[in-house]
Amino acid sequence: MARQVLVVEDNADIGKLIKLHLSDLDCQVRLVEDGRTGFEEARTGRFDLIVLDLNLPGMEGLELCKRLRQLSDYTPILMLTARSSEMDRVLGLELGADDYVTKPFSIHELLARVKAIFRRAEEFSNGGNEVKGALARGAMVIDVEKRSVTIEGKGIELTAKEFDLLLHFANHPGRVYTRTQLLDAVWGHSHEGYEHTVNSHINRLRSKIEGSPAKPTYVLTVWGVGYKFNDGLPG
């Protein structure tokens, strides 16, 4: 079955080029040229990927990304960003984009990133070696299929990327991850120079799941290396 891709790009030539090459990957592409229309398409349709430009009329790409991540359905987002806009790339990742490609971009790079996102989505849907159903770690229960988290019976509101990060940790208690490894595993690609994106996500995650973020119970810091999930909790 062909994958459904929404491309939100106001440059008609770039949009048509992306559509042409994604069609070679057996994708059916819906192309729109403004942010508001893109949001309505994403909200009402079902897509396997959203390719999202940042500089859009109607609604900026970062705002669109933020609103998309507030929806219940999770759709991977590949951002198209200007090479000079470092803060846009950082904000995009922190708002929940799965990957980014800088303009001007190589079509080969774009297609490689798209294929990587599809592979990760397929691995997640197949389950791989990850735990299915409910995962208990101490007072925390992670429902993998419902993508929900409770601690001592109380629901915890997490963003899609915070949930992915927590689930990755909880599936591998005691294993130490560097920031680069977490970027590769959770965001789907290594983003050299953006390790602080991991820090900010972990800080926000701790503020939601830890009774005392300064003295965490679940996600622990391994000084000089990275982070791990506490393997001393009853499972």
C-alpha cells in the first residue's frame, strides 16, 4: 500500500520536485502551499509523513508543528529549514519534529531521511524487540499501545517525543546512553551539535515524572557520559 505524505511548501517548484521524487518511493503526495490549509489537511486526513517548510503564509511552520503535536494521532514530521536558521532547527526538534533537512538540500539526502523515518515507523508498528502492552517500572506504568503514562495511578501528560524518550529508557533499564545515541535512537538521526535538545527534553520529562527533579527516581544522570533509566526499580 502506498504511503500517504503531506507536503506543506509554499515554493511551487520545490513542492513539485519533492512530490515527484517521493512518488518514486511509491508515496501518494498531497501538496499544499500555506500553513492553515496544511493544518486542516493534517487534522482531518491520515498521513504517514508530513514534510513541513518553516516559512509559510497563513501559519508559520514552527506554530504548525506545535499544533500538530497537540493532536492525539502522531505523524512523523520532516522539517525543511534555512541553513542559517540554527534556532529554527533547534526549536523544530524541541517542538517534536522527527528530523530536518536544510535548504538548499540534496534530493538524495531528502530521500534518505524520508526512508529512515519510514523504517523507524515500521519498526515501531511491528514492535521489534520492544515491550508491548503495559510496562511497569516502580510506581510508573507505561501503556505502549495507548501511549499513556501513570504514576501511582495519576495520569502524566507527555508530548509525543517525551513519551518516545521515556519509553526508550524504560525498555532498557540500566543501559547508559550518550546524548548522541539518544538523538539517533529517539529522533531517528544523529544531529551533531544539537545534544542540548536531549538535555531540554530530559529536563521537561523530569519535571513531569519526578517527585524531585533534582533527585530523580527514574531517569538518572551518569556524569560525564549521559543518562540511564533506574534499573533498581521493581518491574
